[in-house]
Amino acid sequence: MGICLGTPANTDDRHSTGFGAKVAPGNQVPNPQTHSSVSCDALKRSLSDLSFSSNLKSFTSNDLKNATKSFSADSLIGEGGFGYVFKGWINETTLAPSKPGTGTVVAVKKLKPQSFQGHREWLNEVKCLGQLQHENLVKLIGYCSESKNRMLVYEFMPKGSLENHLFKRGVQPMAWCTRMQIAIDIARGLTFLHSLNANIIYRDLKASNILIDSKFRAKLSDFGLARKGPSGDGTHVSTRVVGTMGYAAPEYVASGHLTAKSDVYSFGVVLLELISGKRAMGDETIGGAEGTLVDWAKQYLGDGRQVSRIMDTKLRGEYPKRGAQASSSLALRCLFNDPKNRPSMVEVLADLEQQLALQTSPQAKLEHRIKTLSSHR
């Protein structure tokens, strides 16, 4: 889940996330004495309208307790601002809990009881993924809404997050073509969201929210901050400024004005991470805690002759020069300060698919083989 980036704009998002979830005004922390009654009342009102999610399984807390070995420590696979994520097992047909090690593996996300913001994001995610299905969105199987036990049950993504594959020590480096295929998968997911009649803006694209399945296909996860985009003649929606530093578009951080082009900027940052193997923020090689990947990379992106300066050294030069230049040029276009100059995700996707087709053509493979043989002589 994202973090708040600044003071709230004068927004319509103070009362609704766009999928019906209630939001506390501004960035204030709820008074502990009123938190319980506020969240309880909000929970009762919001849970009364989950009929649209008939394709989702409604689990009991005992179901998920049995599925995760009583939420034991050895079932814990992750932790975030929302709460904890556990590995569980359910029957593939009935979706009932099954013995550990049998049936279908799932990921169970359990909300921290004290997390007021977490409830809003939990409900937003249920309402969003309860209506949306796409091969590049993580599948939500069901939820638990018993009392204060709010949980979400997803398909299990065995390869974990893109963040781990790019930045975790000891992990096998991804090949260039794998990175570009992941970029295409992300672009397909965003294009699907932006092309819907609802015009959904994801709002929290980052490496840790991109999960990888057993075939190294990428899927968007964590829709707690997603919301509807502008409707009619609207050019933007005004919202609370939330997301993650280093990925959020500058105009959104400055004004709270949110458009689909805000997602395009975030995509440009993730594409840079795929190209460079460096974090959006906090990488020691780009200025430490205060340095941003965008500021560091922009000095090289505009000059095709200097692209090698930003390439991930873990690739050991095993990438097509033209493909690297094309991807870097695309990243630069996505990162324009003026959102009007950024491409749409439809255009981004078309560009990436064309690049991959050229890089995997018989001619490209022959040229790559000749280059490899030459370098080994």
C-alpha cells in the first residue's frame, strides 16, 4: 500500500475513493476514542453492498485460519502497511480450506486491526477486483469480512515481486527479453484499466506491486489506491496525494490533479528500473536517500550514445543495443514533466510490442549470436 506524499488538495476524494469506500478527511490520524465506532459503522455500511462481488468467495475467519495453519509463522510470506500475507491452501473446486500442502496454493492478506486506512483500501480492493478480471491483474479469489477480521484471498504468485528480482541480492539476474516481456505485461494491465468505461487509474505502480507467476508473467497487484478517472469533459480528478515517492508524477504531487498520464509517468520509472537495475529512490549509486533514479538517468536518456551508462551491469552487456536505446527513449517520453507530452498506455504498449518483435526476429537472433561469438574470441 502506498504512503501519503503531502498535504491534501481541495478534493472530492475526501469522501470517496471512487469505488465507494469512505475516506477520513486529509491526512489526519483518527482519534483512538472515535476510531472504533467510525470504522465499525463504516464497515457495516460498506459491507452491506458487496452483492456485486458474487463471483468472489466469502470466507469465514475459521476457513482462513485452517487454510494457513492458524496463521503460523512458517506460513508468513510477507508484510506491508496493510498487514501480513500468509500462504494458504484451498480446494480447487469448492474453495474450502484444505490440508497444508494439498489443493491450490493461495495468498491470504490479513489487515492489521488498528489500520483505519487499511480498511478503506481493503474495501476498495474488493470492489475493484470484484469487478475486473484480466490476465495481467492478480486474481482476487475471495475475502473475509467477519467483525474486525478483514482479509483478502488471492491467487499465489510463486516468483514473488519484481522488486525482489531486480534488487534482492543472490537472485538470478533476469535476461533482457524477460525484462521487456515484463514491461509489456505491465503495459497491458494498465492499458486494460485505462481503456475501461470506468477509466480506472491505478495510482500506485511500483516494483513491489508487480508480482510474477511461475512462467514469469507479470501482474498488477494491490488496488487499494485505484480510483476512477475523470468523466465527461473533465481533464483530471482532484484527490488526496497518495502513492510512493520516486514513482509519483510531479504534477500529481504538486497539485493532486490525477490523470491516466500519472500512471504513464510511474510506468516510465518502472521501465527505468528494469533497464538500469537501480531503485527509484535510495540507491547509493544515484545519490543515496535523496537521489532519484529519474534525475540521475535523464542526463543520459536523451543521447543514444550514452545509454550504456544506465544499463544494469548484471546484464553483462547481454542486450541488443538498438533495443536498449529504444526502451530508454520510450522511458524518457513517459517521464516528460508536462503530462500532455507523455504517450498514452496504448501507445506505450504498441511501442514495446514492436520492439520485442524486432528483437526476437530471426535476423536479430543471428546478429546477437554473431556478436556473442565475436566477444568470446
